[in-house]
Amino acid sequence: LCIHNSLTKEKNLFVPIDPSGREITWYCYGSTVYDAGHLGHARNYVPTDVLRRILRDYFGFKVQFVPNVTDVDDKV
């Protein structure tokens, strides 16, 4: 599995940190929600979920995936 490095514009081999090379831990920052939910909030979650499923189902990685939603309730 190769990934595109946007800094160097090159393809790099994907190597998990896990010594077995089969487990991926992934923390994904999510939306910062200021108002009512809408379809645009899904823009972040749908592609990351598709990528997670490809890593798990096609490449056979064990993926520990933690998405985040930031709920801001400050009256600044």
C-alpha cells in the first residue's frame, strides 16, 4: 500500500507503527459544530469511513478508528 505525500509530491510505502504491521490506530479530527447539523458535516466522515473500510476489508488491517466531534457552546 502506497500513500501520496503531499509535502514531497512522492508516493511512500505505508508502514504501520505496530510491530506486527497489521494494526492501525487512527484518530481523525471531526467537525466543529456551531449550528444545526447539515449534509456538509458528513463531508469529513464519509471519505474517512470509506478509507477505513478499504484498509480493513481489502488490505486486511485491524483498524482502531476514533472520530471526533467538537461541540462548541461558548458565547464569545
